[in-house]
Amino acid sequence: MLLWILFIAIVLLFLAIDLGIFHKNAEIISNKDAARWTLIWVSVSLCFSGVIYTLYESGLVLNPENYSSSAAVLKYITGYLVELSLSADNIFVIAVIFGSFKIAQKHQHRILFWGIIGAIIFRGLLIFFGTLLVHQFHWITYIFGVFLIFTALKMLNKKEEEHFDPKNSTAYKLIGKVLPVSHAPNQNQFFIFENGKKVATLLFVALLVIEIMDVVFALDSVPAILSITSDPFLVFSSNIFAILGLRSMYFFLANMLAKFQYLEYSIIAILSFIGLKMLVKDFLPIAEWISLLVIASALTLGIGVSLIKSK
């Protein structure tokens, strides 16, 4: 419990330093700044594998799966790459939400900051119940496997003309029924007063829609990482580090999403592989280094082909 509290406290400290010192004023994040922060978060995430090794080597962390320190590191890195790759669709949806609600660039960082706080809470709950189910009911892994393959097939068969419109989404319609919303442009607060009445702004609506969509995406990503390990600390830490890097990665990649048009096929391949792995794990165990190689190769191939085709 002390380890969990310490880890969450460090994460919150990182976020407080980020927003309170480096990005305390509303400003447009440049590509150079976004690239630098993306590199920082990826480096911190990979360096945390050294902490994982130390914790599992010394026995300071509860190890329900009896992993060796090197096995724990391998599973952490594999899980982190899976979560990072599945974030690509999340980045696209966030860009659509910001565009739909006409959120100024200088306010987007603030929304994503609070979005990450909510994501940490919701992911934590999903991971807790997901690992509980896996440990209590082994057969649930087969259901997760079928669900991931179904998701991959659905992505593969998605029609080109299908576009996500936040203003037509169920989430937006529900928010409008519960909260009075101001549609005045260029608001810089989550709530304002109109005619003496407190109302939500489009910034707050965008934040809620992003939170709801993150829960939807988590329904794919949590089962995906549970196929790699059901160790709660490895699942949670790899998830959180992927989420922490999502903000800077969004500002770095949002304007270049059109160039990575084949990355979606990488995600389809990864989901399909993980789903199959969950279905055959009791009959044909797949070594973790093979999983890491397949996932890294799929990502590299998707990015490489996208860059070549975009030229």
C-alpha cells in the first residue's frame, strides 16, 4: 500500500510541476516544446523499468505472479508499448473534439491536464476490477480475447465515410440535459455566469466528452494489457506512464495525423495478436520477447509505410 501511495504521489507531483511551473499560463504549445516533452515522458517511462527491476529484485512489491525482475521489466515495457500504440486513436478523437467545440489552442493543455487526472482515476478503477476478475475467474481472459479480436475486425471494416461527431454523440446530448451550457466562443473558464446563472462553458463540455471517450478506449486497452500481465502494479504503472505522455504527444502528433494513415492497421494487427494470444495462452504460451517483437514491429512498419506513402 505504501508503494502505491508513493507512486501516485510522484505522478501527481510530476503533473503539479508541469502545470504549476512549466505551463502555468495559457499558451500555445509549439511543436518543438511538444517534441521535447514527448521525449522527456518517453525517457522517464523507459527509465522507470529500472525502478521495476529494483522493486521486483528486492521483493519490495507484492508479486502475485512470481515474476523474476527481468520478466517484470519485459512485461512492463511490452504493456507500455501496447498502451502507447492504442493511444493513437485517442489522439485523433481528442483532435476532433477540440475542433468541433472550437477550443483555442492555448486552452487545450489545461483541458488535457484535468483529463489526465480523471483518466488516472477511471483507469485505476477499471484495472482494479479487471485484475480482480482475471484472478477470480480465469475464463474471463477468453472473453477479453474475443472482444479484442471483435474490436480489430470492427476497425478493419470501418467505412471511410464514418466520422465521429462530438456534437451528435450521446455524451454531448446527455451533458446538455444535465447542465446548462454556454455556447459563447473564446471562453477561458470551465464555468461562467450568464444572466446571474452559473453555466458550463464549451471547455468543460469538451473535458467531459474527452473523459467519457477515454473510458470507452479503456475498454479496449485494459483487456489488452491484462493479456500481457495481471500484476496490478505493472498494469497500472504502464497505463499511467502512457497517459502521462499523451498530452505532449497530442500536441506533437495532432497536426501530423494525416501522415500516419497506416498506423491504424498496426493497431488492428496488435489487437488481433493480443486477442489470439489470450485465446491460446493455455495451449500455446507465447514468450514475452515474441510479443514485444511483434508489437514493436507492427508499430515500426505502420509508421514507416505511412511516412513513405505520405511523400
